[in-house]
Amino acid sequence: MSNIIIKNATQLATPVGDSKRCGSEMSELLVIEDAALIIEDGKIVKVGKTSDVLNGVDEVNYEVIDATGKTIMPGFVDSHTHFVFGGYRDDEFNKRLMGVSYMEIMNAGGGIKSTVKATHEESHDQLMNTGRQRLNSMLSFGVTTVEGKSGYGLDIETELKQLDVMEDLNKEHPIDIVKTYMAAHDIPEEYKGRTSEFVDFIIEKGLDTAVGKAVFCDIFTEKNVFEIEDSRRLLLAAKEKGFKLKMHADEIVQLGGSELAAELKTVSADHLLKASDQGIKDMIEAGTVMTLLPSTAFSLKEPYARARFMIDNGAAVALGSDFNPGSCHTNSIPLMIALATIYMKMSVEETITALTLNGAAALDMTSDRGSLEIGKIGDVIILNAPSYKHLSYTIAVNLVEKVIKAGELVYDKTLAFDIN
């Protein structure tokens, strides 16, 4: 690991703390003008004004980055993706543009099932190649930690293939990958009309195969997919096996997924487009992070999740890309920021917190990332802008110029830096 000094930044902006930020706390950023920080052995050791940080420091012992005119921020944490998959669904997307609904396509045998077929057919190496390309794209947007889900196998072999691909990518790529087991993503054809039996199969056979390979277990809790009682059974069984819990909840129908997430105290509940007032309040009380996915609502032309209501009532909100082959084929952080600030009524400060410290909270990782503080991992992005406020002002344009991961410069747009 390199020892790095970043100095003379016009601005440094970061949330602070080692736990999620809730409600009005999401607007509280530490902002330092003429800022610097020092990273040693992958960890942040000094943060502050350039003159204070460099006092008594011999710069010859460091790689020095002059950030004059730039902004320093924590690396982004994308806490909800499905980035390992085979094939594409561009035809389905264009059908949706013509008015066919996502659930109509899914019920006709398309949707997730078509990706399952393609993922079954692709080799480990093929999935590695496309996964690597997608991670490279994420890195260019400033993502330093990403969550990745299985869920395009609906069997044991292919679910494990996805998890193994993510593990191998995690060993070679700068971005840290947090793995989620999501065999309960759809109902395979052989279990059509027998959803509870498929849940039994996952509980009795699937979960054990993923122990030690994934940190989280997730489920698509939705009407006519996995409804409340089957979701409860699976998540309770996963918890007994040592998995942390996540949920896809109340995306398409207000089914009670939010209330179940609160009951089970899941680390996060995601989507939440149709979450009830009571479900939101229950999750706030339970401490569940609400991970909102505005690019998916945009892609599906659905109303956005009620971020303003959530935050005003004291919620911890995170933002994720939901990058996947069907409902959201984009990993663009700038697009997500534009949607969150313009259409979801989030301030730019709340949006930054949602993409950094609260993103880390959605992965139960706030102790070592999500903010620029002494002792945390040196995951830093440098924006080609004099203020963090340009993230919302410069609409849907990528301002990330450099990315430092654990004290290593891993992306430099100015040099067309090749991470391979």
C-alpha cells in the first residue's frame, strides 16, 4: 500500500460517524476549505486544513496529489446491485417503452427467467469478463464498495457460480464486493404453482451451500412471487444460519414487506416505492436502513419512493443503483444523484450521506468506511469541481477525476489510467 497525501483541495466534504445517519442528521456534512488528508498503510491518519495536516510532515515520503480546485469526498458505496449476469434484455426494455408492463413480461416467461437461462449457459470465465467490465465502469463513477447479489440461477449450481465469480473478482479488482445470496428472486418453472415448496428447497438445501460464501440473504417479497409468510420463513431460516438480512420490499404492490422488514430488523429494506406510512415508521423504530433505487423507478416509469417523507420522519436512507439486466440497466451514479435531488426532493447533502455513510450502513460496514475520518479505510474520490454542490448542479455528468482505494490510486481520468 502507498502512503498518500492529498493537499490543497478547495473543499473536503464528508459525513462523520461510525453508524448510520438518520433524519436531519443526513444533512450534516463536515466541510473543510483548503483541505488535505494523509493515508498511511491504507488507513486515513490525518484530515484537516492543508497547513495543519502538513505541519511537520516530510512530503518526500509520500505520493503527493495536489487537489487545487478540486473536492475530496469519501468513495461511494453502491449497496444494491445485481451485476453478475449473462445475456441482455434490450428487447424487453423496448417493449416496456411501448407500454408492456414489467410484470406482464415476467408472467409471459421473460424478465428474470430469461436472464436465468443466459446465466446458466455462460461459463465462469465469461461471467468474470463481463463482471470485470461492469466493475471498471463503477470505479470510474467513484464506487469503492459494491454489494452484488446472486439470483439468476434459482438452483444450487448457478447461484454458487455467481457467488464464486464475485469472490474471484473481489480478489483481483480494487472495488470491495459484498456478496448477497438471493436464490429467492423468482419461481423456477419446475416449481410453478408451488412457491412454498421452492422456499422449502432453499431452506433445506440452498442456504447451507451459501454459508461462508455470502454475507447477506435477500428475497424478492412481492405479490405473486414470494409473499409475506414465505418471506418470513426463509429469512428466519437464513438468520439462524448466520446470514444478515436484506429484503426487496413493497416495490410494485403494497404487500406489507416494510412491516416484515421491521419485524425481522433487517439491515436494509430496498425499493420501497409502495411502502405504507406505518411500514416506514416501523422500519425507523427497528433501525432498518431504507435503500432507495431511483434509477429503477425512472427506468420503469414508476413514482419514486417517498424519500422526503422518510427522512423528515427520521429514517436512515441509502441510495443504490440496482444495476441489473432488466429493470435498471445502468450503474450511473450521476444519474442517480440527479434523480434523487430533482425528483425525490433530497438535498445534495442528504444524497451524499445516502451514497457514502448510509450506503455503508446498508452493508453493516460503517466502522471502517463511508466517511473521511482517522482510522477508516482510505477510500477517497477527487471531483473535478470546487464544491460538493456541483454533484447536483452539474446534472448527470461524471465529475470523478481520481479514485483512491485503501491508499492506492486505482483510477485517474486525467491519465486514462488502466486498472487492468
